[in-house]
Amino acid sequence: MGSAMRTPVTVIEFGTDKIRVLHGNGDGEGGVLVTAFAEAPSDGSVIKGAIHDPAKAGKILGEVLDRTENAVSVNDDRRMILFLLNGGVVNSCRGEGTVMLHDGGKVETRHVEDVLAKAHGITLPPGMVSFNSFDGFFVLDRRSRVKYPVGQNASQLDAYLHILTTEQRVLDQIHNMMFNLGFERKGEPLFNGVASAYGVLRKDEREQGALLIDFGHGACDYVLVCTEGVYLSGVLPVGVAHVANDLAIGLDLPYDFCLKFLREGRLKKMRAADTSFLEYVVSVTGKKRRIPLDSFERIIEFRLREIYNVIQAKVREKNLASCMTAGVVLCGGGAMIEGSLEMAKDVFSDSAVRIGEPFGVAGVMNGFEMPPPCYAAILGALKYAVEEVSLQEESSMDVVRNALSRVGENVLSNVRKVFGR
């Protein structure tokens, strides 16, 4: 494990609001260490989580990388490079495979290899490719759901995988951008929602079942994890920017003012100061307006309720509410909007709801003693990468892990346990 812990990792996040670069590795004691970090405004190059202007995004990424060049060499031969995928370019589907054990004996490694290969062999539309696959669960004889089937008696073994897809052109676009910036090897994609789950979900939540909602600036990801597998995921093309836009339109205020109002938590501060109105001075006329805080709250609550109701409907559509024993965990900048937690509690009234903050991370991170929820994805991706390297070097520890590691063409596109060690 020691050598794996020293493997350097670079994570790139193309966010609607910020483009970020993080370098790090394992700390040798089960945690992760950030060795360099930088970010810059996306400046319209990323819209709703997806890259809109590759040339501008590449230029900004180059500038961010320049700010970390003294800390790390991106061309290190051992370096693992990840980039986060998000937005409407990400889709998901279920892969299903079945293997019959004609002798009715025990499930062997070869059966697991076969059923996983079948589950992964889905047919995608032209131009679409799978970029991440995660095991959901196995079923014995159509009735018993299990995590590790090897050694158990059955006549039929079924495997259900959660497969994430995107257009090949999206991957080519990012690979070309990185090549032009001096990356000699292609980076590997990772879904933003899965990375966030790595960043903030505790082990008991991953086992019991939890719905992770990453409420970002331009998009909202959701991932339902249960028994350490992915059961559901998706992306809504709405985020904090849309809440700010609602306020701007509804209250006839500048968008930038409304965005700053949300980010600074002014609603909470003004309520704490027992203030009922916001005084706004119109820059052109100098006229003062007194806007009731109740008006801000109604608009914010309407949009938040809409977002959480849509996600709840997705969970119910798949009959997965019973898989959320540990409740709902919020992260991303939207989790910090005043009323966001309360609205989530109201919508998911049968579940516990909390705000998740990244944990298990040390090192350089903008001086934060405790990184805020908006860094969940990039820090979670680092934790994912460190564990991935460890799994590669320790594959002999688990028979099922060996089977999973042989399906697919590269380790980050393979079927694997999401959180299990």
C-alpha cells in the first residue's frame, strides 16, 4: 500500500462557476493529502456543468495549471489524472446480465466474470460511450440480493450495473484540450456526483443507503448509494445561478446583486439582525427601494422545492425510497443557501437530512480548516483516485475484486465496488 499512497494524482473540475485543479496523493494512513490547489472563474466557458467554449475553458485551465506548476509536474509517469464530467452530457442506464449454473452448485469467480461482462455489454446509440460503470448488486435465483456471490449456492446469478454514458466527442474535446496543455497521457473521466459522494458520505451512510445531492452553481447532481453500490444517478440543469436569476426577474434586481446576496448568506444575516426589509439603491436614479425579505424567501423556496421534488420523483419512480435508510445528504454551494436544508427536510419528510462537508483530507486547500461543501466533488475525486490505485496494487486481496478488475479496458471504466475495500 505504501507505493500506492505515493502515486501522485491530478484532478480537474470544469465547473459552471469555477475551473479548478487539485494535486495530491495518499497520506499513508488512510487519508488523502492535497499538495497544490488553484481555481479561476469559468467566465462563461462552462454552462450548466458542461463545457460550452473549449478554447476559453482550455485557456483558463492553462492559467490555473500555471499557478500550481511549482508544486507538481503534470507529466509524472506515475501520475493518475482525473477530470470530472457533469451537466447534460452525462446520462445513466442499467446493465443487466444473467448466468445459469446448470449444476446448481456454488458461484465461482468465472461465473462472476461472465455475468459482469454480459451486464456491461449494453448497446449504446452511435456516438455514445460508457465512461464509468459501478456495480449495483447481484441476485441469486431471482430472489436473494447479495453483495458478494462467490461461494454461495444458486442455479441462476444476475448482475445489475449502473452505467454512466456520454458522447465520444465530449471526451475527445477534453482530451484534446489537455494534450494541448502538455498532458502526455489522457486523463480519465469521473462523474461529478460519484466524486461528491466519495467526498462527504460516511461509511455507514454508504452501507445503509443515502441519497447524495450536489447542488452546484449551474447543475444539480444526485446519486443514490446503497450497500456500497450505485442504484440511481442523474443531473438536473439547474443550480444556484437559476435561483439568483429567479430573484433578479421576480424582484427586478441585477443578477450579480442577487448572486452575491445568496453567496454571502445575507438573508440569514438580516433575519438574525431582526430586519424585515432590504434597502436597495437604484444606481441610475439613486432611488431607494425597500424590498420585503419575505419576497426573497418565497422565490427561493419555490425554486428549491421544485428541484427537490423532481429528485424525489426520480427516486419514487424507481421504487428506491426504501434504499435511503441513512437519509439525504446535501453538498455544493446550493446546500448553503438559506432555507435549502429546511426545504429538503420538508420534501424528504420521511428521511433524515444533513449538509455534508468533505472529510479525511489534509494539506493545502485555500486555508480552510474544514473545506466547505462546494469542494465536495474535487476532494472526493482525490479520495476516489487514491483508493483506485490501492485497489490496483492490492487486487489479490479479494476474489470478486479480481473479477471486476478484468472487465473492461481500463481501471476507471471498469466495473468495480464504488466504496467497498
